[in-house]
Amino acid sequence: MSTEFTEWLRGRTDEQLRALVTARPELITPVPAHIEGLASRAGTPSAIGRALDRLDRFTLAVLETLTLQPGPVTRTALRSLLSKATAGTAGRKQLDEALGTAVERLRDTGLAFGRDNALRPAPGVAEALDPPAGLGPLAADVFRHHSPEELETLLGDIGAPESPGSPRERLTELLGDPAAVGRLLDEVSPQARAALDELAWGPPSGRLPNARREVRAATAQSPIEELLARGLLGATGEESVALPREVGLFLREGRVHRDLSPAPPELEGATRDQALADRTAAGQAFTLVRTVEELCERWSVDPPGVLRTGGLAIRDLKRTAQLLDLPEWAAGLVVEIAFAAGLIAAGGSVDEEWLPTAAYDGWRVKSADDQWVLLASAWAGMDRVPGLIGERDDRDRPLNALHPDLRRPPAAQVRTQTLSVLASTPLGLAPSAASVLARLAWERPRRRGAYRDRLAEFTLREAEQIGLTGLGVMSDHGRGLVRGDGTAAGLLAPLLPEPVDHVLLQADLTAVAPGPLTSDLGRWIALAADVESKGGATVYRFGEHSIRRALDSGHSADDLLAILERHSTTPVPQPLRYLITDVARRHGRIRVGTASAYVRCDDPSVLDEVIADKRSALLRLRRLAPTVLASKTSRATLLDSLRAMGYAPVAESLEGDLLVSRAESRRTEGPPVARTPGPSGPEPDVAAAAVRAMRAGDEAHRKRRRPSRGQDGQVPRSSSTTTIHALQEAIRQGSRVWIGYLDAQGHATSRILEPARMEGGYLTAYDETRAAVHRFALHRITGIADVS
Amino acid sequence: MNDGPLIVQSDKTLLLEVDHERADECRKAIAPFAELERAPEHVHTYRVTPLALWNARAAGHDAEQVVDALIGFSRYPVPHALLVDVAETMSRYGRLRLEKHPSHGLVLTSTDRAVLEEVLRSKKVQPLLGERIGPDSVAVHPSERGNIKQLLLKLGWPAEDLAGYVDGEHHPVDLDEDGWALRPYQKEAADAFWHGGSGVVVLPCGAGKTIVGAAAIAHAKATTLILVTNTVSAHQWKQELIKRTSLTADEIGEYTGTKKEIRPVTIATYQVMTTRRQGVYRHLELFDARDWGLVIYDEVHLLPAPIFRMTADLQARRRIGLTATLIREDGREGDVFSLIGPKRYDAPWKEMESQGWIAPADCVEVRVTLTDEERLAYAMADSDERYRFCSTTPSKTRVTEALVGRHAGEQVLVIGQYIDQLDELGEHLDAPVIKGETRVKERERLFQAFRDKEIQVLVVSKVANFSIDLPEASIAIQVSGTFGSRQEEAQRLGRVLRPKADGGGARFYSIVSRDTVDQDFAAHRQRFLAEQGYAYRIVDADDVGEENPAR
């Protein structure tokens, strides 16, 4: 464990530490007890991996160059190394500036440390970056598994000078000497040279059957054998060969990277009128809001079922797409956004169904701009990928909308990044997809991949559909949303249609609302007429059915006409007036009610008697006709009560059940909407508090620190971070360690190992006690000590 | 925020506020690529369909113009998805072209190889094609010119037909503008057709489509085949052509059930052309009888399916379709587009009316209340008998009599669907009845008598739906119809829309039984009228007597 790094961290100002934990929030979850804890956590492979993932291509290259140097490097030296790679792309001044920023950033994030005259990578970085810049393994590693005899022969063949040390050390030393490598290269045939050049910038290893064959420089059959016989290539397995890093660096002529640009690639694309793009995006944004509303309204009446495996059936998605008049992918997107925004969720009493939530009712009454911001931010933050709907997963099962399998952890991150690239474009530029992908690749080179490119492409397509971009140009309100400063709604609002409080009535029995209606009028007219077409305006159609619906809900014909007259800018057309009165004329002519039992008697005077009896008040009897009474009480109660009153009634069987109409729309409780943390990391006060706590803990820790010692003959117990650091150190130096290990049966054992590599929670090492290469689970290693 | 007259809906309908000051300008801008769907009094609805967009492309408009028009006139932001869709759809037209190749004859060429490959992979297209000539072109069997256009349209890649036309046998024809002149829109329509090569002209009933046909013949100056719906209509075409052009009676042949003349200008009925004996179309030779330079299709929206198939073989001849509406109740608008041609001219009814070319009409729906016995009988009738029952109820006869009485002295047409009902009406009104079995001679005699005002009331069945010319009918009373047919409503209204000598308005009554399926179907037809912009009123049968006829 590098104490220098710990000391350097300790020497950072509070402000710098705050910057560190803000940039790498995973370091303070949970908050380490002291600075040493912080240092060791910063050195764990996963923490370093995350920090490296955030680096752009240039900064990463700077760090790679740094790790390739044997010791501390001055900034000037670093610059001259880099300038070879950037020669074609940037001038000296530009490189200087970029390097300054990159070094500062590396120090801020604790990936490199030391002053400008002695920069070093933080502990763990070199291992995490291995192999850096596409170079092969070090010669020491390549030839690790060659026997001393083999190496002796090889050294003899290439005429290595006699010197003390093991054959491996001698070979390593030789390959580290450029002059020697140059000499060896001159010996080989042009074909062999060409193969080497291929390996120098390409992948530094290759497959070769029977790689461990015996070859001598004099009897080499093929170009590859020539190289193997000279140690310019080494077998790393039964069927693989690799180019030693030293040779690779020589072939690259001192450059670590082939061509490197200190500035990100430019975004390219068509230029459009920003105002037009804003309007187009706003139009799309408004459409989205309306579509989501329509979806929820439809589903509240006729909800699709939840599949047994979760999610929405393909058939239901198709139906929804048809209903919303959208292509399937867009319908899937709308459904997913509504879900992410917490507007729909699985619920229902008997079978699970997709229903709007109570949150939908709250959302519905907001203004369109607020509604959109809610939807768009839910989309930006969700970790689900609607673009994958309809495809098949690894096990060839279809991926359904709303299915849990649609989650992809990097989705939100890629989306956020893509949006911030879009937001960084100059006004009016519609960047091409390719240039956005190129920029993303530059910004996050370690996260590049076909998969992430797809996610980014989905993001571009969806941003357009949602109305973040218009004509490919990031809109003003879109920028507001990415900034997250709450200005998005304000920027969007003036572009959206303003609510109107009137409609135009026409003789074909339609009403056109030339904009979104004020909520009262909107609700009323939605009751009295059916929606025929939606968009900026809404077209409603009056029909017998819809008028009847309005009458059913308690309006009278005169009410309806009065409301129409009040809200219509044009006179109410005669056919509409006629329709309303005509429907009203027939409305309510037949009356229907519920009763649970009835009393029938051919003699009306007996029924008069029953009603007049005070005891019958509890039975809630109602006279429907002279000879019929209806009651709300059950037949059995009615029978008992009438008997108690002194009558002798008999029960009558009744065919058919009374239908109880279903409630019109239903709601369910959704899970609380998960708020994904923004890209900015922890809140400033959290970071500050974490730093304060660590400082305090550190002081206490240093006061009581004493060297811990294990009992004789037992491996001392050590913390897992210490173990990992010690193992990393041992791998780097090729030294042996003594570990305590719990075997598969749980017995404590101790072994002497020569660690080779560590990955995925396992250590691969040569076990001297058992004379074989084994894999050891890191979590079962109880402690570690030097063999001495 | 714009203050445009147009609102673009997400379902690709366009709402145009007609009272807006820029409404006229906007109408002109969007008319090429959007079909007028409804034209009620305040807000007109246009629909942007792929066919409409391709029609616009065929007329030389590009996506940019369409997008500009939408954005320029729209009151609210236009959803981006719609603009993309418009551009995408329009770009599909013309990627494939049918052209004439000097050595290979008819070839299908493409500016986009991927599209060509896509359509070549279609199993249905393959048999129509010959050898591959180059990477971007493939030979087409000349006889399949129509079929391939139909198929490509179905595949969503409509081909632009640039293969040209044969001139046909020359025959001198001129318009004989003596005492009359082509109306400006008739001239525009004929010119638009001629420049486009082939296509459809949409004009309201009564706007003089026959004359547009005559002008087209005069342009072509070639032998012409005219396909019409029935014999009466064939006679009228003949008379009209003699009157309007330099053609003489000897030059015009009739090819109908009774006569089989083939002359430089031949008029045939759809019925004859589609007569089959032993599964063979007997009269196909007519198409090859002469080297026709022009084929005219009257009432394209009624074109029967076999005629479409025959038309597929006539793609090298110039074709003009005449119709009042492109709406086909069988949804074969795409076939009209690919086989006859794109829409070349269109004029909204209301505008023609305001310019005085057709008579303004007043539509009145009269609601008849069934008597209690009738209601009971209706409730008990079988469901397939119900419509007939309620549309022929005796109450209607009484109301019809009352209406005819009210309009005594005016020329009245009573139109109906059911023969026994019409016979009964004829008896009550003491008026002649024209139905399917009435002989052609007798029909023409009655029509002439009606024109000469010797007869004032004429009862006609649906045989008179098409192409009869009754210039002086100012009142039409519809007692029953073919369910809710919009097309029929348009035709019947057309009966009374022809300009009257006195310049007076026309009135169109529909008698409807209240609270029955008749009312539901009537609602459908009435909606069509309202959408065409005719104000309609609904009155109760009891009020008919009191109403002021002068209104």
C-alpha cells in the first residue's frame, strides 16, 4: 500500500478533497473512517475502473503514458512524449493547455499524484489500465512461464552478453534496450518485420497452434518462428503468442498512441433555423403530452393485462400503437415514459392490469409545459431501454414493453451523456448521428462499444420523438432540461398553444376547439361529445350517444344548449339544437333502478296497509305500482319482517341477476418514482460533510495506530484492501507471498504463492506448497504477509 | 406564435379556419397535397394522405413546398414526426420510373438502387419483369405497364410513368363555341389534364364535366373511346358532343346493349364492357377495334373492377377520368391513382356555387313520426326487413304528398329506392314513374316532357341516379335510399344543382322515419351534406304545412 499516495491525499486541501469525492461519489458511499481508508478505497479496482470510465480519450492517453514510465515523470517529459502522438493534430500551445487540464483533472480525481516535476499514477491505476494503449504484456510476463533452459538457449541464439541474474532477467533487460531490439529486428526477414508492424498497432497478441514449439534462430521455418526464436514474440499459452511491451514501444518509435487529438472531434451536420427547430420540437412535445394523456385515458377504461412474467403483451402493444396512431417503437416509448413518470403501474384487484396511478390525476391538471418537463425528465433518468422492445434477449425470449428485463444499467448514463453532447452544440446545428457517436467515443473511450452506440442512437431518435430536439437541432427548452435548472417549462410554455375558452360549432355536428380548452370546458365537452381528432386543436363530434351520456350525468337539454351558446363563438346550428332536444325527448322515458326484493299483492289495499305500518319504514319500501312494492332489503329480511308484522308472505323465485355497472375509470397505487441522481454527483453539502468526517476520523486513527502483528506460525489477518494492495504489489514485482486461505471445506490453510494475475474476484497464482497454478477466491484470503 | 389559419392535427388532418383573413391564400397552398374531406361552415378539414402527397409530387410539387406551407400557415408548432413523414412519403414517389428505352422498349429505372432491389425481390413483381438491363434498370413487359404500376403503389413505391403515349389515329375535332364558351375552370381542367398526360378531373355534379370531356377530345384530335355508366348517359354524351364540337352524328358511335357501332368517337357503357358469356368478356375487342388516342372514363368513382383490369392494358393511351368525388366506397382510390392517373384538377363545390356555376341548395330533413301501429310493426319486423319497412312507411307517402302540394308549380323529382313504394307514390301523386324496366324510349320521352314542363312531378328509382340531365328540377324529394351511401347522396343532390334558368335556389328534401334505422342511415348521409358545406335543417313532418315556402 502506497503510503506516499496516502500522504499526498492527506496533504490535499479540504476543497480539493471535496472535489475528489464529488467527482468520484462512490468513494464516500459509505464514508470511509479516515484518509487511509479513503486512499485504499480509491485504489480498489472497481473504484479505479469507474474513475477511468469517466475520462475522455486525451486524459486517458495522458494517464496511460504516465503508467508506462518506470518512475515519476516531469510534466515537460510527459509533454514531449505526447507531442509525438499529437504531432498531426495540434500545435504546441494547444497541447500544453490540454495537458495542463488533463493533469489537473487526473490529480483532482486522485488518479495521478505528485507535483508537476514528479507525476505518478495512483496505486492500482497501472493494474487497472493493463494493458495500456493496446500494448502487449511486459517481457517479464510474456516469458514468465518459459523454463530457464529454454531462455538460456534463446539468449545464446541472439548472442546476449553474459551478465549476472536469471535468464529471464537478462532477457527482459535486453529487450528493454532499444539498440539491442534494433539489432534483432535487422536480423529478421521482411515478412517477419511486416508481421511485427501489424502487431505493433493492432492487437498485440495472436493465435498460433502449438505456440510452445521449440525453435532456434538458425532453423526457423516461418517468419513467426524467426520472431519466436529471437524473443521478439513470446508464447503466452499453448496457442497464443504476444508481443512484449518493450518491443511494441520500440516499434511504435517512442509514441504511445498513434494519433491523439487533445480536442474532441467537431460535431458536424446541417444548420437550421433555431426558432423553427424550437417550434417543431415544441409541436412534438405537445403531441407527446397529448399522447400520454390519451394512453392513460384509454387504459383507465380498458386496461391491458400484466403478463405473468411482467410487462405488456405484444398484442396489447400493437393495439395501443394502433389506438395512438403511432409506429410500434414510438408507442412502446410512450408507454415506457408514462411508466417511468409513475403515471401507470401494475395494479388491480383480481388479475393484474396496467392502470393509471393516482399520480396521473395530479399530472393531468398541470399545464402542458410542466407535464412535458415531468415526462421528459422521467425519460432522461430512466434506466430502461424502450428501443429494445420487440427484440429478443440472449435466451431468445421476446423483450416486452414494461417488462423488468428492459432495464439496462448504463442506459441513463448514456442518455445523459448523449443529451449533454446535444446541448453543447451551437445554436441551429443538427449534428449527424455519426458525429455525435464519434464525440461520445472521444469523451468516454473506455465505454465505447456497439452496444453503447445503439443506446446513443436510441437516445437521438427518442429525443426527436419526445420533442427535445426538432429537425435534429437541440431546442431551447431541451437545453433547459439538460441544464436541469428548472427553466425548461418556462422556455417551452410560450411555444405551446394557449388554452382557449370557446369552440366553433358546425352543422355537421362537430365542435372545433382551436387550441387546448380550459379545464372546465374541456371536461364538459368531453362528456357531451366524442373526440374525433387531436393535435393543436381538438375536433369533437356530437352524437346521440354522447348527448345521452351528458344527459345521464345530470345535465338537462336546456343546460347543454345554454353551455353551448355561452362557449360558442358561432350560433348553435339548427341540426345540433334539434339533436339535443330529440335525444332529450327520449331520454329517461324508461326508468331503471335496483331493488333487492319486491312485494306483490293483487289487492292494493293490503299494500296500503303495509306502507301505512310504521314498522315497515325500516324496510325502505317504494310503491312502483298499485300492486307492487320494491324494497332495498333482502328477500329473507323482507319475509321475516312481514311475518313479524302479522302477514303470511311467501317467497317468489326470480330469474336473472341485477347488473351493477362498473366504475368508469380505475386507479392503482404505483411505486414511488425513483429519482436517479443527476450526472453532477453528490450534493455539495454531502461532499463537504464527508470530507469533514474523514478528516476528523483520520486524526483519531493516526494517534492510535500501531503495527499489527500476527501470532507466530500464523498468517496475520489483514483487511481486504490491504490484501489486494499487497497482491497487486506482488504481481508487479513478481515476488512471493504467504497467505492464509480458507479452503472449500472452510479449513484454514496457509500457502506460499507466486501471484500471476487478479481478476473478477479471483487470484491466479502458482502455489508452491502444491506446485501447481490455482485460482483463489479473494474473499477467502484471510491475511497476507511477506515470505521473509 | 404564428397567427395562421391552419391547425395541423397529429392524425394528419389539417383544420382550416375559413373566416381567417389568410384562409384563401392558405387553401391555395395546401390544396395540391391535401384532400378536402369536410367543408362545413367554419372550419374545413383537409387530410394529408400518401395518395394526396403523391398527387402533389405528380403535379410537380416537392416536399419542401409542402413543409413550408404547413409551417408557414400553421397556428401552432407542427409536430416533427408529421413533417418527417411527409418528406419521407413524398420521396417515395418517382424513385422508380417507367421509361421508354430505345432498344429494350419499356423499362423500369430507379435513382435508388436499394429500392429497385427491394421491389425486385417481391414475388408478385417478378413475373412482370423481363431481363435486367443494368444495375438501375430492368425491362418490363409492355403489356404489364398497368399491373406493375398497381403493384408498386401497393408496395409503397409508386412509379412515375414517363413512358409516354401513342398518338392514336388522328381525327380532326374542334370545339364549336357558338353561343357558349368554355368556363374558365373547364378550360383549366382540360389543360391540366393535357399537360399531365393522364389523370382525373374532379368537378361537382352540374359543373359540366361532359364539356371538359369534349375539350379533352379537342386537345387530342384523335379517335376517342368514352366509357359511361348507362345508356341514357350515352345518349346525352352524344347529343352534347354534337352540340359542343365539330363532330357530326355520323362520327359518333354508340356501343350499348342494343347498338354496336364503332365510329371515330365511340361511347360504350360499363355494362356492355363487363358482360360475360361463358366466363369470357365478349366485347373486349372494342379496345382494339381502333387505334384510340384517348379514353374517357365518366364517373370514375363507379368504375367497376373488370374495367380496372381492362384499363391496366390501356396504359399507352391517354386516359381522362371525370368524377364528382374521388371517394370510393370500396376504397379503391389507389387503383384510380395508378391506372387512370393522378388527380389533375379539383374544385370545391362551395366555390363553384359562389361563382354561380351551380345552384345553391337548401337541404331539409323531414322527420316523420311513425304511428303507434307502425311502431309496433317495426319493432316486430325481422332485422333485415326493418330498413325496408321504415323507409317505405305509409306516413312518408302522406308527407310527400304534402310537400309536392306545397311546391305546386315547380319541377319536382321524387327519388326512391323501392319500386312498390314508388309505384304507390306515382299513383297518389298522379305522376309517371321511371324505373329499371321502363324502356329507354319511354324514359327519354318522359325526361323531355319534364324538361318542357309538360310534366311537373316525376318519380324516379335509382336508375336515374346517374347522368341524366334535368336542368329544371328545383325540388328533389328523397323518400328512401341505399342505406347510408354518401356517393348516392352526392349524385342525388347533383340532380338539383344544375343552374336554373331563373337563377333560383334548389331544395333537397329527405324524408326520414324518426327513431328507426332510417334515421341512423340518414344521419350518415346528412353528415356528408353538412361536410360538403350545405346548411341543412331538420323539421318535423307536422311543421311542413306551416313552413313558409319562400324561405
